[in-house]
Amino acid sequence: MPYLEALVLESVRVFMGRTFSIPHRALKDTTLQGYHIPKDTMVIANFAALLNDDDVWDHPDRFCPDRFIGCDGKLIVPDEYLPFGYGKHRCMGQTLARSNIFLFSACLLQNFDFSVPAGQAPPSTLGVDGVTPSPGEFSAYVSLRS
């Protein structure tokens, strides 16, 4: 099931990449990549920049689960994949979220076929921005698998 896991990773990369992290506070004066950050400065990770950086991701604007599959067919998760944050303050629900998305996707794909209605373009990965990202309006044809 590496491809399904890659599908989940890519879905999270594309759709979580429109959010910001929970604010943190610099505990002391520090320098990060040449920028001085004074003590008590609020620091917020920009997940859009992290997950859509074309120095890291080949064609980040494209939905491509294959980017997480190696030549040997095994799952590859780059160090730059940080949709749930980083360090000791990362989202403690990461494992639960990824497991739920995986199981939900597996059940849907096991029981239904999904396709784009004839004459329509595939849905865009651009969503509706807000506090949490939402998909834009789209049409899909869903049928029970035989």
C-alpha cells in the first residue's frame, strides 16, 4: 500500500500547505539564516512556503503522489515534509490524522470508483483560503465498484 500512503502524503502536502503553524515565541535572541530574531518575537512557520518550495518539490503546483515513491517502489518521505510542524512542538495529532486519512481513503477507494464527468476539467488544487483550507467547487462522478 505504499501508493495509497503516497496519495495521503501528497494530499496533505497540497491542502495543508495553505495553513500556518501555531505561533511560537523566541526564548532568546537568535539568528536564523542571517536574520536576527529578538527574544520574545512571535515566530510562525509558513507551511505554504515549506510545502510548495520549488527548490525542494519538483512542480509543487501539481498533484503528484509519485514524488513520494522511490525507484524501488518504497515510500520516501523527505526531511522537508513538515505539514504538521517540527520539533517538540509539532502537532501531537499527526499520527492520528494521517491514520484516519489513510483509512478513510482506503475505504472510499475500495468501495467506489471516482472519475471526472465527461467534458469537464479535473478539479484544481487551488482551494478556498480561510482559517482552514477547503477545496474549491468541483464535480465528480462516483459509482459503486463492481
